[in-house]
Amino acid sequence: MGLAYTAAVVRQVIPRPPSARRIDPPVGPDMADPCLDLSMAAVREAFSAQADPSSRDPVDDAGSAAAVLIVLLPGESAGAGERDTGSSSVVLIRRAGHLRASPGEIAFPGGRIERGESALAAALREAREEVSLPAGAVEVLGELPVVHASSRFVPVLPFVAAASWLPDLQACPDEVDCVLVVPLRELVAQGRYWQEQWAVREDPDWVMHFFDLGEDLIWGASARILYELFCRLSSRGSGGRTGALPAGRTRSASPPTTAAS
């Protein structure tokens, strides 16, 4: 299950509404497809046509927005001079259990954007503060669609970055319980990913995404960001088109689920 820097676990409470329904089959691309290329080469190709995210202007209302950094590490190369076909890994954090907001939840390094600060600068700053990631250790490849933290209605701007090696990451105990490095292939292995239909923000068709890591469960905005990343990888060469429905909407759902609740 990838690499974990510590081992404390805080039991998460998932605030499922009584009307929650599991979506079967999930909408969007088949992420469990073993042919889905999750290598660093595929990641770079998926973001090759994007504009430089460093050109973004500072956020006008910085106090009401956040930014996160999705740090990806290359898989093992097939051999000298050969194309890298191994599954990339992603850096995640488990939030400290004493935090008032979302204690023990799995997330990406990130946080609030300060006034006068660009979203990318905020994501890099927060990664340095939370996991001691030097800005020079990563190459920013692009960004994903803005998502919203479901409980706080905060827009979250996700940036994707590549590292050529695993930096010496250190969890800041004030904010982070541990750092996790998880292969993307493990996140989409059979039975680890599913969707549910929730009624949130007065929207009865909102789709919630879940990734089961055994001791941990990724859900909410972080799971939505991962879903958007896999959608981008599955749509390489198609102009960014995927089978996903916009704004978290779905078509139908099955009876209530109790999985990982």
C-alpha cells in the first residue's frame, strides 16, 4: 500500500445523508481498466497542451479560496533507454487528529490562498510548510478543474506537479499526522473506487467520490480531485473529453450503501 511515514489513524466520520445511494456502475471513464496508462510519460502528455499555470493572476478574494499541490512521482522504469510504463505515485497527507476542520482526513498538501498571493504560490508554500517539500524539487505541469470543499463551500484550485525522485518529506506535526506515497494503480484497483449520489447544496444528483485505502478513506474534495486527474489521463488525445457528467451530476443510483461508512 505504498509508503507511509507514520502509522497513527483517526477514525473518520463520513456525514452521509440518509438518501445516499451507491452509483453502479460509476459514471465516467473505466478507471479500473488495466490498460489505462498511469506512467509519468502519460501524465506529462495529458498536461502538455495546458498554459503555464504560473501565469495566473493573484486571487481577488484570497481568503475564500484554497489551493493544493498534487505531487506525482514516476514509477519504476522498464529498463535503460526504455519508455517508463510503471504507475506513477501520488503524495497525500493525513491531517492531524487535533485539527478542528477535517481531522484525520486524507488530503493533498495545500491551504488558504493569502491576499496578493497567486494560487500556485499558495500551493507551493503550503506544501513546503506541511511536508517540507522544496519548490525546486517539482516541475509544475498544469492544473485541474476547480472543486469545492463540500462542507465549507470553499473553491479549491488543484495544481499538478512532477518530481523526478522522492524528496525527503517531513510531516509538520501542527497540521499533518503523516505523509503517504500511494501508486495511482492502487487507487483504481478493483473494489477501491466507487461513487455515491448525495443531496448536497440542494442538489439531489450530486456525485461523491471515494477511494478505499484500507485504514484510510479518501472522499470529498480530495477524491473529486483524484477523479478529475484520472479523467484527464483517460482522455489523452481526445481534446480533454471524457465520459464524466458535469458538476458532479449523475444519471441513476442503486440502493443505499454501507461500504466504508
